[in-house]
Amino acid sequence: MKRLPPLNEQQQQLVEKNLTVIHWAIHNFVKINETVFGFEYDDLYGEGCVLLCKAAATYDSEKGRFSAYAQTVVKNGLLSYCRIMCNRQNRQRLLLDPKVFEDNEETYAALLAIEDPLDELTSEIDALALLASVKKNYHGIVRLGIEALEWKIKGLSGRDIADLYGVQPNTVGAWISRAAVKLREDERVLTWKC
């Protein structure tokens, strides 16, 4: 998804009048799970808001009603978001579920000895919390780099992030590099406690 310009007044009104589309898409196509990272109602609603803004920014009135277009954009976007989140969590669940390895307990034990996926998931959540807490204090390229780091932690590739912002992948790498330099000097990052 390319980075969209700010919405004009008419587009903002379309978004405001159609906020129910997000609730409709979540309750008809997504399973809310408050115990799973990324599947809480607030996370899904936030993602839906971004998608609704995308729909308003790309809407062509000659192609039909906005509400029908918005439903398609929000529904498909939320399903894509859920696919990404499920793929990440399925990889982690595979390592946690001994039933997958009932015939070969040694393989399961060897996988657990390599790394603890629950610790990795906890580390990812902690990293996202840290980035969210310091992001508001930065602007420009450093802020874009922090956002790119958040997307990377959530499972997007450099190419996916570049497509999201409408830039080249090496630009995303430069953002992340610049953010990393600043974050290494940030006292809040150095003293962060989970």
C-alpha cells in the first residue's frame, strides 16, 4: 500500500459517516481473540480505520456507492492483516505444540532446546511497546525508521514496508539505520524495563 496524502474534507466526511463498516467487517469476517496479540478488538479496529481512510482516499464516485467500496477494501485489508498475523503465530505455535511431534519426542525436545518461542514472542511484544513509547518523541526519517522497525517486528518484509510507504526497499533500510543510530543514543531505550 502506498503512503496516501492527507484526506481532504470530503474524504474525511466519508470516513466519519462509514465508521460502522469497520465494525461490520470485524464481526462478520474476523474472529476477535483478546488473548492473542493483534487480534484484540482495538487492534483490529485501528487497522480497519487505516483501511477505511485508504478507501476514502482511493474512492472514485463514478464506480458506485462509497459504502460498498469501503466494505470491500476494509474486509479484504483485515483478512490480509489476519493472514499475516496468523502466519507469524502459527510458526510460533508449531514449536509450542507437542502434539505435532507425538511420534518423535526427541525432535520436539531438540526444537525446544534451540529457543523458547514464548520468550521470543514476549520479546517481540516488549520491543513493540518500547518503540511505541519512544516513537512520539521523534519525527521525520527517524520516526519513519521506528515505524518500519515496528512493521518488521510484526512480520512484514522490507519490500512489504516499502510498498506500504510507496518507496524503494533501500530507502526503508536507510530509515531503519538512521533510527537505530538515534535509538542507541536514547536514554529511555537504554534504561527500558519490561
